[in-house]
Amino acid sequence: MDNRRVLVSEEGRYIGADGCKNGWIVAVIEFGRLKIEKYGSMTQIIESYPTFNQFLIDMAIGLQESANDIRPDTAARKMIKPRSSTIFPVPSRQAVYKDNETDQRKANISILGKSLAKQSMAIIPKIRELDMFFDKHPEYKNVICESHPELCFARLNNQVVTSKKKDIVGINERIQILSKYIDIESLKDIRNFAKTIHCNPDDVIDAVCLAVTASMKNKGHCETVPDKPCKDARGLFMQMVIPKI
């Protein structure tokens, strides 16, 4: 899918990425056009797009190694209370590097005093991949930034989007929101495209949302949650980038 007209920016390269089965869905707004691709790893994405103006990703960046480390998740949940369950608790770094669910839970209890839900453990491989990527490519630390589509949609829509993003109604509503900023495909086309690259339609929609937000960030139209984020032990900001109200 490519060559879609973009209303939010006419110059530069803006990337939004969302995790999917067997890889990442990547939406790229480049010189006013949108294209959507699938990659197997972060390394492959950067091989294709080593330079960009902004890059936002729907995955945890900046991990707690003690209870004193403050991630943005709690503050973010308060901002989208009807949809707060879409922001999963992020495992500690110690848990992320354990090899099995039992050890992951034990490590998280030891560090943060709480166990891990299935949803949190399901994203551990992606969190680990991203964390290791920054170790190998420090030049991208705090250059590729964390965001969250539901927070972004709430800001783009001026209110929380309460429909479920995997339902047809929810996908349609999010397409309508994005259509104010970008010439996006119809629901039918989005579903057909998602099928061809073996991902869910909401993965495509989320990646596009983050690419739009990345374009807005470049113009200074974004802020962070929290407004003064802390850095983790490896120097990564614990924050989410979202559009300003």
C-alpha cells in the first residue's frame, strides 16, 4: 500500500511502527505520501530507513529496574480511563530478560512487587528486541520514541475513542479520525491489505496513527507523558509522545 496523500506534512520522513505477529507493521509518511510495509525485525526497518525526521513506536522504551523508576503508564491510563486497559503493565528489565514465564513473574515480583498478566508477558519478546536494538545502536536512543495509539487517537479526536479497535465499528471510527489528517484507505481496503501481509487491520491503523503523530511531533505539535520524563538505567527516556490538545 503506497502513494496515499498526506495532509499533515509535505516534507520529510515520518515513521510509525506497531508490533504484529512475526514482526512489525511500519507506516512511512515520506514527502507527503504514505506507504505501509511489514518487517521481521527492528534491524530490518533501520536498514531500509536509516534516516528519518521522527520515528514513533507502540512498544515500551525505558524499563524499570527498581520501584523507584517511574514509567508513564499510570499517568497515561488516567488520560483514557474508558480505555485504560489497553495500556498493559510493562515488565521490569530483569523480567524481560528471563527465558520463561515462571522466571519472568518471579523477577517482576522481586523488583516491582507484582506479577505479570498474560498480555504483558506476550509483548516481552518485542520489548527485549527493542531494548537490545538500542544497546547495539545507541545512536537511535531517544531518537526512536515510544507512543501509544489509543492516547494519540484520543487527542486527534478531542475525546477518548471508546469503541474497540478490533471491531469493525472501531476500525471505521479510527479511519474516520485519521481521514482528517491523511488520505487513508477504506475499511474494505485496509482489511484486504492486512490479510495479504498476515496482520490484523488494527495493526495497520495503529501504525498509520503513529506516523501521523510523528509528523505532528516534527512541527512541535506533540508533548510527552509525563511532561518531565525520567531516564532508566540505560539512559532511555520513560515517556510516551502524543499530540497536544
